[in-house]
Amino acid sequence: MAQLSRRGWGVVGLAIALVVFKLGAIAHLPIHASLARHDNLRYIIRATQLLDPHVPYDGLVLARQPGYPAFIAASSLLGLPLRFAQELVYLAAGVFLALSLQRWLQSARATGLFLLLYTLAPFSYHWNRQTLQEVLYLPLTAAILGVCLHLLKDHRQPRRFLLNALILGILLAGFWNTRPEGIWIVPIIALCYGYIALKQSCFASRPRFTTFTAASLLTVAPGVVLTSFLAWTTYLDYGLYHTYDLKAPGLRAAYSSLQRVAPERQRPQITVPAATRAEIYDVSPSFRRLAPHLEIPADDGWRAASCGLGVCDDYAAGIFFWALRDAVDSEGFYQSAPKTEAFYQQIAREVNGACERNWLDCQPQTWVSFVPSLSGNLVIPWLRRSGELGYQLTRSSLVLRLDSGLEDIELRERYYREITREAADFIEARSLPGNQVKDALITAVSQLYQWLFPVLLGLAVLGWLWGGLSASQGLLIGAGILLWCIVVRVLLVAYIDVTSWSVGAGDRYLRPVLPAFWLLMVIGLELGIRRWEKRKPPT
């Protein structure tokens, strides 16, 4: 026990040392400023608006989910520079997941290796300086995985099991309100709880069933409560009981009605093509009002953005959503939320009515509004793209970027300085000798990481092949949940790629599952080492 205690303290000491090193190494790196009006800059503006009780309704005030802007606002209220706050959350989630791994796997060397992989990953020096919701999404995913490991460990101890379920629910509440596709985490949680239900034989006795049911409710309740609270605050401010535009019934109804017209014309990544829009203009006076704003040259506005994603002859599906919203805004219908809802509902009534009268060739209505259907001819490209993105995941953590981003002092002064608590001329400190030494140190450590990573990955694969069959059932179940997390996310990103818009290398959307990938690596290495230690000596 004393030896185990020393190993445990060794892990804690390594974690503290790595956290101190990382926070010191990144202290001179500024937030990566951006002009992206609907993306990076939008979160900064929305966070600033959250601190202002009188923000008028417009076309962008509810364009994004509230989770990440609320995090930015909270860090500002606490007096923390956003750069420091994001790095601190990233590191805290990594340490929590590492300690969860230590408790579950009982291997200080595996836990230490995971801490090194997580903390010193080259991509993190750039990633945690972005003002994107994925910056918060990765540590939330890591923390959720950590709680899942605790659930697997404590499922026979009711008090700990219920406490873990509550913590998971609180994390899921933030997760659900950070990105719109939070549903992808449900299969991972379901697999975890499904295994626990079988292991507990929860239907065999009333106390077990009660405990399992209570844990399930504790996992769901915080998300319902937080989302309802955010929706209520939106209603009080703007008269719309939803957290952001994508959940608003009017926009969902309008987009769904447009998407059901002429399905035979739909192509990969294009769900409402120009020929379909032309037919809808003839039967929907409301939608016809948007034509001057939608039918624009290929090098203009959202058409140019669509071309940048590989679709130059029309709107990519993921881009058309934004083009539609901006067109409605340009027509003056984003003056109030009720007026916006009424206009979208009018489009839906006109298009659906034309479908019912057979004025348009339409498919049946579906309950999903923004999810393009996957036709048979896209199955093979989807699977092929999944394989490519799976391979990209093995390289996604190795990219190092130490640039300062957009070096526009006026932009930083206007939007970033106050809410991020970072001086607008912060970038000028990059030239100081001490900071150049830090850059050189980060580069040297990252180059070593980049060189060792493929070696460790190869050894991890060999470890799984050699020692996987002798692993315990609990270890295999935990590894299965991690693998399932990766598979679900990769399949989702590949689905978006073949149906909505090109994700390119996919790093932005794949990186949230990097902690699961690193865990599988260190578990494979640990299995290989254990098998090596148990090998029979030669006779």
C-alpha cells in the first residue's frame, strides 16, 4: 500500500509539474484574434452582450449556442484572461481524466504517459488560443470520459455511483449547450449505462433498480434544468423560448419544408439547389422575397464561402442555412423574435401547402430539419471518408503553430481587449528575448513529441494485438467505450463531409475525441508491458 501511495503521489507531482510548465510556457502567447463575423468573432461579441442587460434583437444575437459565450463572460467576471482560463480548463480536464485512469487502471506509468501526451500535445499551443466553442468542447469531452471511468468503477457503491451520475449530468448540461450536435455523446453514455445495468442485474432487485433509475435521472436532469433556464431567459429578453436560432420552431419548419422539395435534384452537399429554389419562388411569395439576396454571383457573399468549401456552382448545405438567415435579415424580418418566427412559419405554410396540392414534387415531412438524408450512393464515400478521417485523427495532435494570429491592434482594441482581459498590444511582447526562448523551448519539446508519437502509436497497436486477449473484462469494456466514442464522432464528421460541406482535414471537429484516442494508446502500451513482464523465461 505504501508503494501504491508513493506512485499515486508521483502521478500528482508529475501533474502539478506539467501544469506549472505549460502555464508558464504559454503565458506570452496571445488570443488568436479573427474577423469571422459568424464564428470566432461572434462568440466574443455575444459574450460581451451577455454582460449588457439591454441588447436589441437582431439577426446574429441568437445565432450561436450560449455555452461558450457564457464561459468567456464568466472568465472576464472572474478577472481571468481568456487565454489563461481556456488553458486552465484544458489542463484541469486532463488531470481529472488522468486521475480517473489511475484509479481505473492502477498503473502510474500509463497515467504519467497520458499526462505527457495530453499536456504537451503540440496542437494545444494554438488550439487553446482560439475563440471557438470547440476549445471548451474538448475538455468537456475529456471530463465526461473521466466520469464514465468512475461510473464503471463505482457501480456497486450506490452513493459514489449517484454522485458520479450527478457530476456527469452537470458536465452534459454544459456539453449540450456548447455545440449543436451534442446528441453524438448519447450512444457513449448509453453504452456505459447499458453495461452497468447488465453488470448490476439492476432489474433483479428493487434497490438496484431504484439506484439505477435515480442515477439515470441525475444524468439527465441538469441538462434539462439548465437548457430550460437559458430558454426562459431568452424568452424574457426576446419573446422566444429557445436557447438559440437553430432550435427555434419557425426556422426549423421553414428549412425542413425547403429541404423536402424535389429530392431527386439533391446532390451530395447540396440540399436546396438553384433549380429547386426557382420552383419554390413560383409558389411561395414569402420565399420569393429572398431571391435577390440568395441568387447572387458565385464570387459574392455566402456563394464565395461555399466555393471555399468546394461547392462553387451552388450553396453547400451547411452554408445555405446561413445564407437563408442573412437573406431574411436583409429583408428586415429580424427586428423582433416573434416577427422572425412568423415569417419563417409563413414560408413553411406556403411550401408545405404547395406540396400537399402537388404543385411541387416533395418527399414526406421528417422530424429532423437540418440533417440531410444519406442516399445509397453516398454510403461508400461516407465509409471511405470515415477511414480517411480516422487516419487523420492519428496526426491531428502533432501540428504546432506559434503565430500571433491577426495582428490588428484596432480589432483587438475594439472587440477583444476588454472581454478577454488581454492588452491590445499583447502581440508586441512576442519579440522579447525571454519569450523567444519560450518559443524555442516549446518548439524543441514539440519536435520530440512529434518524433516519439508514431513510435508510441506503433507500440500501442502491438500491445493491443499481443496483450488484448488477456485483458480483463472491465478493461475491455472501458476500452470499448473509448473506441465507440471515437467511432461515433468520426462517422458523424464524415457524414457532415459527404452531405453538408467539406470539413477538409477535419481537425477542428475531430480533436474533441483526442483524449479517448490517447487513452487507448496508453492502455495498449500498458497491456503490452504487462504481457512482457509475465512472459515465461527461456528454458
